[in-house]
Amino acid sequence: MNRIVLPAPTHSLARAWRRLERVDGVVATLCLLFCALWLASPAQFTRTLAFTADSALGILPFLLASVLTAAWLQAAGADRLIGHVFATHPRRAIVLAALLGALSPFCSCGVIPVIAALLASGVPLAPVMAFWVSSPVMAPDMYLITAGTLGFGFASAKALAAVGVGLAAGAATHALRRLPAFVDPLRESVCTACGATALAGGAVRWAFWREPSRTHRFVGEAVRNTGFLGKWLLLAFALESLMLDWLPAGALGAFVGDGAWAIPLSALIGVPAYLNGYAAVPVVAGLIERGMAPGAALAFMVAGAMTSIPAAIAVFTLVKARVFAWYLLLALLLSMLSGYG
């Protein structure tokens, strides 16, 4: 009797898995969301699609300005200035680090290699912490996107909060610098030679277009940032539309409130729940429309920006547990002070 031999599924499964790995999670989530809405509620699908498209067109000028600004700073090699800033007097370095952090184009994840390089190079923890804390809170592109969605007043308040939390974090760490926990902050597994490579790459060239390699980096960063920001903003606008339609008016205000506990509660929610600073901007706009106080919204955004989940995981693998706990405590307390301010 002839035996039927079935083909081994190993190769087909491997090919399917490789294709699945190439699918962007945010884009896939956005597609699944709209497919589910189209199947479950065509009317809601139409409203959400129209709201997302209208919001995207409204934010487009700010998105383009932010992408080009960030790409220009990265192509020019502006991160080379960081090493010079931290070489000054400790107190002066904290002030400059907080200011540079608020103006730098680094996100909460992009700042991690720079932090590793600075600590591995022997830079004191206090100015590094000032830059570390302030950089994810605000950036040129983040300011423009926040202003386009929440207004220039809220964006300016967030920028001031970025500088303030950097100064406070650096000063507090400097005051406690003699404690054993802050003497050697890096984990033993961290490469001590990374400082020589992460900040390498030549001098700053503001006229980057005169060098083909920098021009290539400018184009690459602009395309990458456009895709990154664009997909997160589209998903955020879609979620905002659903929130505005499904969240009862005043529900969040009733939960968070506007009393003494509104800001601490928002900060406590922001520390573990925050996923992406760019996606949070339109979502927070929807929350404010549904009753969240601006101070509570600012506390939520500042706390989450300092402790976004990918960045927190990277920080935990970079520094010792006591420094990581200090970083979380600073995020919680300073975000509350920003909200009250």
C-alpha cells in the first residue's frame, strides 16, 4: 500500500514567521482597528476615518517642521556638543545639561546610548541625570507637535517643565552624590568602552549638506522619523476619536477629579501606563476635552515621558537597581511638582 507523505511544515512556517516579523506592530494594529470597526460598526468606522484624516491634515505642517528640525540636528552631529557641556563645573554642567536636554532631539529611547557613553566615560551622575530626565520630556519636534494639538501655551508649559525637572533631578542627585548608591551607577555587564564610540563621529557641521555622508543621514533620518511619527499619530488620532465617542462626558474628570488627588493620581497612572510621547499628545487632548485638568494632564505626560516602557527597560539594564529606583522616584515626584506648577 502506498503511504501518503505529508510535506514537512517547517519551511512554510519559518517563511510565514519571517513575514510576520517584518510587519510593523503599529501599522498592523491600525489596520486591525479599522477592519474591526468596519465589521462591527460601519458608522463608527466612517466617523473615525474622517476624524483621523482631518486631524492628520491639521498636524501635517507641524509634523514636517518637527521631522526636518530633528533630522537637521542629527545630521549636523549636535550630540557632539553634549560631551563638551558635561566637562564644565558640576553645577554649571547641571544647568547646561537641563537646557540642552530640553532642546535635544533625542527621545526617551534614543537618549539611552548617549547616557551609557557619558557614564562609561566617567561623567558624574548628577549632570547626566539632568540631561537624562529632561531630554525625553521635550524636544523641538515634540514642542511643535504639542503646540499643534494642545496649543502653544501648553507646549511652553511642558518645555518649562522639562527644564525644571532636569534642574531638580540634577541638583538632588548632586546633593546625594557621596552616597554609595551613586558612586558607581553602571551595572558590571555594561561595556565600559562604549563611551569611546557612542559620542564619536567628528565635529559638529551645521552646514551638513556640504558632506555627502551627512546629507545621506539627513534624508534617512527624515524618512525614518516621518514614518515613526506618522504611524503613531495616526493610531493616536484613531484612539482619540473612539475615546471622544465612547467615553462619557466627564467620566475621566469624575475618576481623576480636579481636587488635591488629581495630579498625584495622574502621575501614578502615567508612570506605568505611558507608551509613546507622540501618541500621547492627541490622546491627552481628548482627555482634556473629557474633563482632565491641564495640570493633571501635564503631570501625566511628564511622568510618562521620563518612564516610557521601552526606555525604562533599557535604563534597568544599564544602571544598578538603586539608581533605577531613584530614577523612578524622581519621575513620580517631579511630574507632580510640574502639574502643580
